[in-house]
Amino acid sequence: MNIEVALTIYVVFMVFSLIMSYIFGSKMIKKTGLFGPITIISSILTLLLGVFAIVGWFLYSWRVNEFMFFGGLVLGIVMLVISEAILIIMLFIRRKSMLNTYNSYIHPNN
């Protein structure tokens, strides 16, 4: 496999994990009304998917080049930290609207 293709798949998977964690978190907060536990679960989901991507990168890049190995490690860690921060910030920004949606389902007459 070409290095550019592998790097593209790596980055896309990290972005995909952020998107899926946000969708899961927002849907579950709207459904249950539990902000704290769902935010933690979404963060753990992003962390696990990011670790899976980093392990996949390790398995691929170790045979190719050690500079690619360490460069991918740094890229993965930076993307993982940034995606965790983005996820938590987005959930906190949208918290009020998600909880209002939950309250409108629970108390439709208000």
C-alpha cells in the first residue's frame, strides 16, 4: 500500500471516530437527558477508536520506515487530543439545546 493512501486512511478514520462519537453523544443526551455520563462515554469511544487507529498505524508503518512510525505516532496523539477537545467543547456548547429537546419529549404540554 502506498504511504499517502495509508496516511489518508489513518486521518479519515480519526475524523470518522470524532463524528461518530459526537452523533452518539448528541443522540443519547437527547434521548436520556444524562449529560455527564454520556459525555464520558463519548470521550471513551473517541479514545478507543483513536487507539485502534494508532495501533493500526503501528502495524503498518513499523515495516515501512521508523520515521513514518514516529511521525504517525505524533500525528495520532495530536489528533486524538484535538478530537477529544473538539468533542467535549461541541457537546458543552450544544448542551442546553439537547437538554431542551429531552425536556420537550418528557413534558410535551409545557
